Amino acid sequence: MNLIKECDVKSLFLAVAAMFGIATTAVAEQYVCEIKAVRNSFVSPVLAFELVPGQQSALVYDVFVHEVHGEPIEAKVKKMAGEKYRLQWVVSGIPTTSTPARVSYRATIDISTKQVYVRGNIFAADNTVQGRGTCKIE
């Protein structure tokens, strides 16, 4: 698969955000996170998302969402203890050398430290992928 460079993902996310007008509320924050996967896997090296504290959904964008959808998709949001939030989303149809993959993702971000932990469960396989990283507010 052709992975996109970090700057390309940032540019694409911000362009899509502007096109859809998703940054219209003053309380919405856009994060761009650099992720280091435990090993080469279905964890994107860059994860971008827009979060509005108190809302139950957010927009997420990474190289796999880009490959399959071409624009941000909705994620479910759950407020955790302290300043932590959990985002959950599914990407179906990720191109592979055999059958397209379906991966259920869960990202936990600590807003106070800007640390993120990403975990993915690959459907129809006993594989779990994971990565950690840091985020910046854009």
C-alpha cells in the first residue's frame, strides 16, 4: 500500500476540514498525532482528529481512512477519567495483498499530556495492532 507522508495527511485533513466547515465551533480542537507502531502494521504513522469535548462523536483521519474513504469519518467518543477520551471507529476494505482488511480501532488520548495510544483489532484474524504517540493541536 502507498502510505502518505505526514505532511500530506496534515494537509489533506486540514483541506477536508475547511471544505466541510468542520472547524466552525470555537470549542472544537483538531489534533495531529505522530504514532509509532509496535511493528509494521495497520497502525497509521499519523492520526488526525477533531474533538469537541462533551460530544459523543468526533472526526478521524489517517492513511487507512484516506485510502478507503478519502475524507474523515465519524468515531464514537467516550469521556474517561481525568482528561482522557476514547475514540472508536472501523475501517472496512483496507487494501492488502490478499483479502481487504476490516479493522476496528480504539484510540485513547490524554488531553493534558497530548499522549495517545492506538489499538486495532483485525476482523477475521487473531491479530491486534498497537502504537503510541504524541499529539499537537493544529
